[in-house]
Amino acid sequence: MGFDETKDATRRTRLANERTYLAWWRTGLTCLAVSVGVGRIVPGIANVTNWPYQVIGVGYGVFGIAFMVLAHLRVRTVERAVDRGDFARLDERVSVGLLVSGGVLGIGTIALILFES
């Protein structure tokens, strides 16, 4: 029985897809942890106005859930492409949406640090 290079490449691609799926999940869980930190812990231990931190915290929470949903959609899309022998490029709108959302949350967090202390 010989080595089947195509089968091995498909196996490696599926494993890489699984690792990427888990990375998306780790990012989502990290966003949820940041959500708790910014939205609950900081206002609880610092002398600051609560609502701006809660708004940014909720934003991070929604961002985290979005990563988890996108992880599921992406892993399914890539698996279907592998089944067809095709490549599934990440939709540029998703990429730009994540960039803009992360940028807004980052700028909001920086603004809180600079102006709410």
C-alpha cells in the first residue's frame, strides 16, 4: 500500500481548518473575558462613571459572540470547499467588518483610559 499524497493533503487541510476554528473560538472567549473586565471589574474597582465602561464591555461581548458565530460559518464553508476540491477565501466584507468593529472598540477603550480617569 503506497502513500496517497492527495489524501494526506486533504487530512492536513481539515486539521488546519479545525485549528483555525479553535483559534476563532479562543478569540471569541478572550473578547468575552475583556467584556467582563471592562464592563464590570473596572467600574467596580475604579472611581469612574459606570455606563461608558458597560457600553464598551457589551461591545466586546457582542464582538466575542460574533467571532464564535463566524467560526462556525467559516469551518463549514471551508469543509464544503475541501469536499469539492476547492478553496474558500474569507469574504472581504467579514474581514473589513471585524477590522472596523475591533478598531471602534479599541478606540473606545483608549478614550475611556485617557478621558475617564
